Amino acid sequence: MFAVYAAGIDAEHPLNGLELGERPEPEKREGWSTVTVRAASLNHHDLWSLRGVGLGQESLPMILGCDAAGIDEDGNEVVLHSVIGQTGHGVGPHERRSLLTEKYQGTLAERVTVPTWNVLRKPAALSFEEAACLPTAWLTAYRMLFTNAAVRPGDAVLVQGAGGGVATAAIVLGQAAGLRVYATSRDAGKRQRALELGAHAVVEPGGRLPERVDAVIETVGAATWSHSVKSLRPGGTLVISGATSGPNPPAAELNRIFFLELRVVGSTMGTKDELEDLLNFCATTGVRPVIDTVLPMDRAREGFEQLERGEVFGKIVLTAG
């Protein structure tokens, strides 16, 4: 079958290890289901895999991709939850949590096999392309906002780095849930797009906000950390799920954190129940993922190049079949 996979690892030039071509069909396993992929989306996780983060030479070649929507063996339209081992379903009770592409082959292929427990019905209101955007970036944003930040309608939220998959999702979901959403970006075009998606105001990174916020959605890391901490009201919550600009900020702002009793919460992906809630939220409210580019899977390298350059607002989707 045709697939997009990591054949090598290069920390400095990740696309050197990217290959497109034939890979073996997924093997049948008891308690697992094979899904024919109709659409899959790219994540920065795929670039990190090509750099060797969470993926070792011993696991190569590895089909990339965490997200997919497609057709299961019974003809149902489905979406995949890409966290494997979270509950033991299909892998045994003691296997540690991992994402597809870390231990098990990913979704950028004509077919993928996952534990049957990880297969959810796709709402008819969502296209395959839309549904394929949700299981990683949008699920991460959903959990950051509504589980870990525990924001409620009327609260104020700052989203750092508008344009990235998680940040874009947080703007759209927050606006739909009745939050006052503020966003930052270095790029004037991305700031304008954030306003069009419903952000109440946008500023350059480090810029002054109209008010102190109840929560910050942080995925940028070192470059925005100080601004994130300083933007919170006393008792506010900073939720972090990534550090694309680096994991070690020049100033940790510890005095401000303890004196204002701020909460710093790490967040990774989300549960199957949260993904089901997110699917229903989108189907009921009319909220749809922001898609930057749709490409056939045999043009995946173009999508990876676009992602690596940072020339993305929303998700890059690859279609198959």
C-alpha cells in the first residue's frame, strides 16, 4: 500500500528522512480494526518524529501521521483516537501511553490498524477532511481549555501563537464557548485571520492586552513564557502543551507565579471521551476546523515543507482514495 513514512532521522534537516512509497499492509490483530483512510492531517509531531523525538532508529521505517478519518471494516464512517495504551484496550493493561508513530504505524497510508476501542463513529455533519483535523491539535486545545484551564463562558483567555494547529483550534473553540479570546502572532496576516475567526483582540507577542486573563493557552514556550505569566490575573491558569520556540525560557517568573498564586498545568492530547465530546460539539454548534491546505497523499512532501516553513494557518490535510 502507498504510505508516507520516516526512513531516516535527521535532527537538523528532518525532511531528509521523509519517504513516499510502498509499505506492507497492516497485519490483522485480535481486538484491532483496520480502517481505510480517506483523510489524514499533519501535525508538528510528525516533524519531531523525523528529528528523532519519540522515535528511534530501531523503529524505522515508521509510517507517520496521528490523525485520520475513514471507513472501518463494517463500512462505518469513523474517526481514530490516536493515543494507544491509555487504558490497556488492545495492548494489555500495563503498556505505557504512546501516540501512533511512536510504537505503532501511523495514519499517512491507505490503511491503518488500531485497537477497536480507539475507533469512534464520525458525525455525518463532518466531512472526512474536517474530522481528520480533530484527534490531535483540536483535541489538545479542547482539553487545555475545558478540562485543564476549566474556563467558563464569560472568562478571558490568551492564545499564544495564532496560526498553529492548537492555537487556531483554541481561538475557534473559545469563541464558540462564549469566551473573550485574545491572540498573539508575529505575522500581521495571521493576526488578521485570528480576528476573522472571532478573537476579540490581537497583539504582537509581548503586547499589552486589554485586561488580565483567566487562562493562557501556551504552545510556543520560551519566546512567550514571560508574557504568558504576566498576562494572568491573580489565581489564573497557564496551560502548556508545547514549546516550539524552546523549553527553557530566559526568565521563569517564579516570584510572580507564587505571589499571585498562579497555576501552571501541563497538557498532552486528550481522552477518548473528550474526543467524542469534541466531535459532538462541532456537529452541534457548526464549528469546523480551520483547514489551510488539502493535498492528495502523494503530494505529502509539499505539505511537510509548508509545515516546516511555518507557512500555515490551521491544518494541512492529506486525502487518500
